[in-house]
Amino acid sequence: MRTASIRAVLAGALVLSGSAFAAPAASATETGVVIQKVSVHGGKPIVFGTSRTESFTISVTAYDDSGIRNGGFLEIEREKGDEYWTFHGVPRCTATSSTTSTCKLTVELEKDVDLPRNVLAGPWDVYVELDSKDGDHYGEVQGTHPLLRRSTLTVDAAPEPVAKGRTLTVKGRLTRANWDRYRYDGYGSQAARLQFRAAGSTTYSTVRTVNTDSSGNLRTGVTAARDGYWRWVFGGTSTTAAVTTKGDFVDVR
């Protein structure tokens, strides 16, 4: 089993991986605590590259007729085979009324802490543990949230300029973060859409779909018809984030 540590910025304490609770937690039906909203990273996937400078926030809004006590425990975790990883800590809770509080935990990776293994990319469990002011101890998994490997994508349309009616070759390369080796490797056998936006237009349209080769390379030929911008779009997978290149302008003469 690999372990990792994270710094819970709002709590100001270093927390090691592995979950240990002081008392058994009960569900909402047993305690009366109602989780009204859970937001991880503002609803966007958490995406890690290789720099270990990433951060994200877990926010939970909860209700109890006696109110929510400051503190608790928020966590995202995943276990797959022999691999297990967790990011967790004690949140800071702010009361918005006598019965309702919003509890937030900000996680920042540390420079000397490893990233998860590649196999753990995908949906992570979101665990919420809170105490009410009348002494109830609540804890349940509140769904999942994606933690993905960052991808990069390039585009190059040539020749520039190109004569009208001639073949324009559009290349690119798709890579993704390798958390096991702290580098970016080519992502093979993945579909990417080639899109075109005519000069003066604001809308891209898909021309065709091309699969990357084993090294992540993209290459296709199109007929040059008018000035405009070419780009590649990768829609992402269950383990890897989506990415879109900037448009590469080609002057057609």
C-alpha cells in the first residue's frame, strides 16, 4: 500500500493518508443531519499533471436542527487492487443560520509528496463526516468525483501559406501525465476531432475524426479552400482530462 500526505490549508495541519475515526459515524436517517450540497473543485474534474502544485477545495453544506459543530472530516479516496490513496483533513465550518453551516477544506499538494499511481485515475469516493451540536456523529460517502491525468495536445498545419486546392497537412500530438514516472507520455489509440473555423467566423466545425498512433501522434491531409484556423479536440476519457488546442491560422492563396 502506498501512502501520501496532504496539507489541509484551512485547518493548518498535516494529515497522513489512511482514515481513522474517533467514533463510529451514523447516517442521516439515524442523526437528523441533512447534507444539502457537496461541491468538489467547483464541480469540475480534479486534474493532476506532474508538478505537484495542484490544489482543490471540498465544500459541504449541512443542516441539523441543533446546528453543525465546527470541524469534522472531509475526504476523497480511491482503492483499486493493492493501491489506495486519500486526500483528507479537518474543514472549517461557517454557520449561515442557527441550523445550517458550510464546511470547506482546501487541499494543496506538497512538493515532496508523491502523486497517486496511474491506476487510481478515475472516480474517487467523497466522504463527509460531521458532528451536530447536540452530539450526533454523522458520516457517509456522498457520491464520487473524477480525479484525472492531465493531457496536452499540439497542432501544426502546413505548409503556410498554401495554394488554394492544394493539400494541407495537419499534425499534432496527444500526451498525458504519467504519475508513476513524473513525465508526459504519448497517448495512443485515442480519437481526436479536427476542427476548422473560417476567418471572420466565431464557430468551429468538425472536419473529421482521427485516431492517434501508438506514440500519440496525429496526422491527416485536407484540401485548402479558404483562410482559417485549424485545431484538434480531445474529448477525454474516464481517466484523462479533455484538451483543445489553440487554432493554427493558415493563409490560403
